[in-house]
Amino acid sequence: MSNSIILPSAVFAPVSYFALIVKQSNSDYPAVIETNDFFLKQTVRNRYRIYSAQGPLLLTIPLVSKSSKTLLPNVVINYDMPWQKEHLRTLEAAYSSTPFFEHYIDELMPVFSTEFESLVALNNWTFNTICRILQLELKVNYTETYFEEKPKIDFRQHRTEQFIDLKQSYYQLNFDRKMPFIPHLSILDLLFNHGPESRIWLKSNF
């Protein structure tokens, strides 16, 4: 396990997060997703970045328990705040004109219409749903207890959306004439722009 790469739990994880897991799935050491660490603020655990008309925009899921002393399985989402409607409305404004938004948004609707028992449950659902939509058969392990061993690469304290350097950067279609390419956005950005071809794009980036 010392050769493993360990990643934090993530909601609508960045493109580079998925690209790294795809890469590791082709090795003898699949990536490990940590689901039993302490919650870390301002990370991909409860926020994801998209491409809006004004440039990169960070969407955050509000939490009831978000202390750095709270174990991730005990972190509860705050459903008293109307974040689901706000996130859905923002995604519609940003991506409704992309080729595949209408094709996939219904499959993602549980995020914006139901209540998950915990943040990690939501994150696991978004990861598995994206894998199913894109038919990604990935080798990935989830921790059952906190990963104590020293891994090859440890991203649990990582505070940016970059998990791997992407060989191919340009794929965005929305706002092409107005804005430059923005790397390391949520996987939703790639999905809405390129649909099923996203799988090919992810596999070509290592």
C-alpha cells in the first residue's frame, strides 16, 4: 500500500482527479479514496468549480458540522439553506447551451432534489454516477478506517483542484469566443461539453 496514491473524498471532483484515477487504474496500485479522515475546509470535499460567463465560479455545499475535528462520515449537509436550487440554477445558466447538458442533467438531479445522510454519501454518489454515465470501469479503493500507512502520494491536505498535469488541455466549447481555457474544473464541465467522448479524453491524458 506504500505505493498507493490517496485522494480526498470529493463532490463532482475535478477533471484532473478523474484523470489521475484513470491513470492509476492502469497500474498495479489503484488510487485510494479516503472517507474516514477529519474534515478539511476549503477543499474539494464540499466544493466544486465550474465555468460561468464571468469565469471560474466556486460552488460550495453548506454543512452543519464542519469543524476540523469532525470525522468526514459525521459531516452533515445543511439542507435548511436553499443551496440545491441555487446550484441547479447556476449550472443551468452556465451550461444550458453546451451540447450535453440536457442529455445528462436529469441523471444528476438527485443531488439537487433529495437529501443525503452525509457529505461522504453525496460525494460517493456523484463519483459513482459520473463513472456510470461515462462507462468508466475504474479500479479504486475506499478506506474502511483512516489510512495510516505512508502512501506514495498523499492528497488529503490538498487545497487546489489540480491533481495531475493534463497533457491535453483544450476541450471547452462554452464561452470559447470570450474566455480562455480554464483547467482543473469540475468533471461536470467536461461532461456537459463532450458527453461520452469525455471517457476518451480522460484516457488520453497520461
